[in-house]
Amino acid sequence: MCRITGMISHRLQPDEIREKVMVMCNTLQHGGPDDEGIFSDDKVNLVFGHRRLSIIDLSQNGHQPMADVRQKVWITFNGEIYNYLELKDQLIALGARFHSNTDTEVIIAAYIYWGMACFSKLRGIFAFALYDTEKALTYLVRDSSGVKPLYYHIENGQLSFSSEVKALKKAGIANETDPNWQIRFLAYGHIPEPYTTLKNVYSLPKGEFLCWHHHKNTYEIHSYHVITPNTRITDFEEAKESIRTALKLAVNRQLIADAPIGVFLSGGIDSSLLTLLANEEKKAQLKTISIYFNEKAYDERMYQSLVLKEIDGEKFAHIVKQQDFEEFLPRIIADMDMPTTDGINTWFISKYAHEDGLKAVLSGIGADELFGGYPSFNRIKYLKRLRKYPVSLFQLTNYFTSDRYKKISFLNYDHPLADYLMLRGLYNPSDIAKILDTDIHHIEDVLFNEKPLPNIRNYNELDAAWFETNLYMQNQLLRDTDVMGMSQALEIRVPFLDEDFKKLTDNISSEIRFDSRQPKKLLIDSFKDILPEAIWNRSKMGFTFPLQEWMKAYPEMNNEDLFRGKKAQSIVKSFKNNSLHWSKVFSLYQIRMHA
């Protein structure tokens, strides 16, 4: 797990390119504190940079950028390939020879023997750049779930890339701010892919690769992720058995590490299940990290203890207080890379995991999306009914003053993203226009008439699982988890998003995969023999902090005079009166900080 950068430019001298890549590497040192490497090929004006967080093969054999013995293929790689030992055996049978125990070297050999077809064989979380010296091609490749980030900037025949947006700005490669980032942020609570805060800096879509032709200075982007149809599972008992087998396999192969590894244990269903399954494999070597609060409504120690008494390894627990939030908030915002209304919880638990000596942890992200754990899975049926009425019927909703009902105004727009924003949105277009003092038609153009988000191409009908996976999880949970974890030099792994496990769940009939009466019933029933009933037989809480109380007490967030504009000031007043969720004022606070 690392941070990667690179640049290809015929406009700059080789030394200038190296200098910019070095600046990017230094900017990303937090995500790769163990080693640094630079590779350059002056014939094509290419420079790769790498910052290493060593987890597999901790020796110098894992130094990157890395090449094959003949130095025909070079790579700078961020991530983990969980099936690298299986692929290595296959490649050895074909005649490949290896000189390290790294998964990085397996990617190189896989490309040499299988070409671009190797991308779809990889099981893991990854983003890498691979340079084929003989074909004069460079590939940027991202994993099929989009767990690892990869941002690129193309201008005047020059390609630059990085694991974080801030590095491209720090190096002076992309200096111009995207004028519409605040609109997207206020609508979504994050900046949705492929957009960023910088103009012409985009996120490479998940499951796709960018191919750069050095001789022509041209590129194209293609998907490598092939969805193969399988027989649908329609029997509940068969589904349960398949889930048990596949999730155990996913957890076991994601425990591969030569450095200390653990599990985030919140006390909820997903983290508890991963902890119990990981304990079967790791026993005393497994470490758990938990957080608790003085605020009793958020304290889950009772549920955490039910799991902790069943496992063997070292158990770490940390209290987070109001004063910790206030002390670290400026650093948290600096570490975000891009504004978001999430990630504070991940930052704190990653900080403590790092201090407790861990380099990698398992997280329960993905289970809610795969098995219907969110309220949206039930709310979607009401949205479907409302969508049967003419759009014109909802024009009066623009005059609603209660924040509870304002999101109904999204029904004015016949667009799938409007459906999502009604379920998950932060502010509606009318309020965004008032906050930013901008014409509402411009807001509407940015949200609904611009180039569509990449995943929207595959959208066919109202589907909560599609929304939660391709928009909320993709753009907020995964991005925030990666950037906050890596800010603390911590790799966060997500077994529920294992390619083979996802493929299995996608082939389970929705009639048995989702249950409107009990969220995640199929997952729970698959593991009822090990999950304590008190864990699953309660209301969903999520990995939640007392942010409503903490932000109300934070002076810089409860003083309306510090915010510009009447609309923003009235929002802060409503927040102080307990009429608004903390995320609304937190988004305004971040816009103020970025002004």
C-alpha cells in the first residue's frame, strides 16, 4: 500500500519533470513513509514516483518503481493483490522467474505473459501505472470497486497522475480551481467522481484503464472489468451457504500481510462479523481497534465486549472526546484532500490504529450496499410511486420552508441523479443558489445537464443498491476511507468488496437478497451461529460520532457572523436551534475554509 505519482511531458525538460514528480512524492509522504523511489526514461520524457508503505515483503526487494529483469516493463503500484500467490504459481508454470515475494512483481510478470488481459485477473485493491518500453505505452489502471484512488490531468499532450489531488496542485501542474466544485459539494456532501476541486483533474473510473501512446501523445480509456452472467441463486439456503464460503475466503485472503494487521470493531453487524471470521484465521495475532465516547447515546462498548470476549488477540480501545475533536479538526480538514461531510470517524480510528502499531486493518464497508442495510432500500418504493406523477406537480415544493421537506423539490427534475439526491442529497438547487449567490439555472445545469457521472451510463431503473454502491459508497465512503487511512499510513481493506464475493452476491436473486422487514437478513442468517443476537437484533446505528453536539459547541461553527451571506447565516442559526443536521453547517464551514 503506497502512494504513486508520475508525469509524461514533451513540453518540459527531463530535470523539470523529475522535480515536479519529486514535489508530488514529498507531498504524499504521509501515505508512504517507509521508502521512496523515482524512475525516469528521458527517451519518452516519463517519470514515475513512488512512496512506499511496506506490508508484503518488507525487504528492499519491494522497492518501487519496479521492473522486470530485462527492464522492459516498469510499474509504480499502490494497493494489494490478494490472489498474487495463485497467479504466481500459474506464471511459474508458464516459465516466469521471480526475485522477490512481492505482489508488485507478480503484476509485472502477469502483464508480460498475458498483456492487458491480466488486469481482470487481479483480485484486490489497486491503482498503478505500468510503462511498456517496447510498445511505448503507459497504462493507468484502477481496481474494479474503485477502492484505491487515481487522479489524472491531461493538457497540451502532457499526462500527470497522482494518488491525491493535492499533489498535482502542490507541484504546479494543475493550479486552476474547478469553478463548480462548491455546487457539487453542497448538493452531494462530497465531490462526485470524476470531478475534483481542480479544473481538468479527473478520477479514473473504477474497473477501467487509461492507455497513453507515447509516440502520438494521445490516449483512450477502456473498461477491463467484464461482468460474466452466472446462474441466478434463488434458493435461500443455497445463498446462505455460498455467502458463508465466499466471505470466509475473502477475509482469509485479505489477512495476508508481513506487517501487523487488525480489524476496526465498532460493535455493529459488519465489523463484528469480520472480527469473528478473522479471529478464526489469525487467533492471537489479530488486533482489534475500537472507539468509545462519554456520550452514552453513542457508546457501543456493550456490543463491542460481546465480540471481544470471543476473540484471542490484543484489544485496543480509545475514548474520543469533544476536546480531541476541536484539537484535531484543522488537521482532519487538511488531510481530506477534497472537502467531504464524512471521514472524521475514520481519521480518528486510523490515528489510533497507527499509534497501536498496525499497518493494515479490515473494514466492514460494502455490507450495507450489498445486503440492503440502509433506509433507502425501503424509501425507494415511495420514490417510485412519486415518480409516476407528472414532474410539473412538484413545482410548488420550491416554496417549502421546512428543511425536512425541501428535498422533495428534486422531483422537479426528471433525472436519475435527482432521484439519488432526494434520498441522499445535502442541499437542494434553490438553497445552493442562495448560499453561493448564483443563478439557479446554473446550479441545475451543473447538477443535471453536464457530462454525466461515469457510472450513470449503466443506470436503468430506480434501484437503491445501485445508488448506494455507485454513488454514495463510491464517491464518499471509499474515497474518505482511503484518504483518511493513508493520512495515518494505514491501509484499510474491505473484504465485502472482494471481487469474487461481490460477483456472488450480485447473482443472488433480489427477492432473497433484500428483506424489507429486516435489513441484511440474508447476511445475518448466514452467520447466526457466530453472531451474538444482541449485535444484530437492534436498530442500526452505524459508525457514528456525537458530531451534532460537538459542532454546536465548536465556536467557529456556531457563530453566524463568521459566515458570509444571509442564507449561510440563517442556516447556522437553525443549526444552533437544533433544527438542522450537523453536516449542513459543516459543509458551509469547509467552503469558508477553502475561500
